[in-house]
Amino acid sequence: MLFKRLVQAATAVLALAVATPGSAQQVLKVGSTPTGVPFTFLDTKTNSIQGVMVDLVTEIGKDAGFQVQIEPMQFSTLIPSLTSNKIDIISAAMFATAARKEVIDFSDAVYTYGEGLIVPKTDTKAYVAPEDLKGEVIGAQVGTAFVDALKKTGLFGEVKAYDTIPDILRDVNTGRLKAGFADYPILAYNLKQGNFPEARLVDSYKPTIVGTVAIGVRKGDTELLAKINTSLVKLKGNGTVDKILDKWGLKAQGA
């Protein structure tokens, strides 16, 4: 009788052990920034990171079979956090540049755009190119593709590096900064909210640094990258990506 009970108990434990791996989804940590609206931003009502790239990586996780845990962090710390295994994925307004591809791997394209130019509303000049601001003090966000490219031109009196895009907008809005360069969709969204009424987005300006936002993973994490790309193709095909873009005020792009 005792032996029979022991066998039943062992069988129950074995069944539980077999069932658990199948039912428990892998949880992956995703680095996102609190200041990249509408791609990623801190929603003060829920105290959580929201936006295009959060919705997208969440949908990818549902399709690919893993859960996501969003980890808020400054843009400049995203890649170091990924390479040091503090996070598993980067899902933010990050361009898949050649320099970054040497350090991490990227998914297929999510969204393509260039830099926008903001100036004080009192400045009505129709700027077209960076050369139109030669010798001026301008601002850009640290860690972005724009800041280094602007410095390399040698055009400006100074390129101030700011931690966040709202910091740039604030200084332009108050007239402390002549002009600022940053992600066009993020600038447009911020200004649309009416938070910086004394700044304007220069419609005549033509972007010179066009890039593609993509999801980042560690070098050699080929299995995860394949899962992300497979799900991304599926979500583009069934209209989910377009719905997410539309939700956050961005125009759909060709897959």
C-alpha cells in the first residue's frame, strides 16, 4: 500500500514537472526610453512605458510565444544594457545604423524617417539644410545618429548634447537655443500636444540623416532574432503594424 502511494506521488510530481515548462512562458526584458513619444514614452497616468515600439514588441511576444517586461532607461544606456545582459531586447526609436550593427543585431525594418528641425516660433526663416545654420549653436540628443553626424559636418559653432528630446524642445521654446535637431515623428508629436507653444517644426527643412527604426538583440542571438522577424512579417501582413502606427498618429509605410 505504501509502495503504491509512493508510485502515485512520484507520478504526480513527474506530470507536474512535464507540464510546467510548456505552461510557463519565457519572460524577456525589453529596454525602452521614457522620452521618445510616440515610439516610447512614460505614461504618467499608469506610470508605465507606452508607445509604438511597446505595442509592437508586445504583439511580437504574443505571436512568438514569450512575455515582455518593459525596462525604462535613457537612450544612451540601451546598447550597454543589452550587451551586458541587463536586458534581452531593445525596442525604442533606435536607428539600425552601420556603427550599431557592429555591436548588436537588428530585426527587419519597422519604420523609416529622418531628422526634423525645430526653431523658436519667432524665427520665420525657411531653413532647408543644415548649412543654413552655419556657425550657430544647435542641439541634438546624446547617443543618437544625429548628434555625431552634425558634429562631423563642422558647420556649427557648437553642437550641444542633450539627454532627452523634451530638453531640446524646452531650450528652443524659451529661446535659449537657436535650433534643435531630433527624430521628426517625436518632435511632431510633442508639438502637436501643445507642450512647447513657442517652438515650431520647420516644414521646409529636408532631412539629411534618414534611418530605419528596428528592434535590437544581442550579437549571435539568432534564435530570438528569427522569432522576431517571423512575427514581424506576419504582423505586417495582417495589418497589425499599420493599426499600431495609426493609433499613435504615424502614417503606414510599405512593408
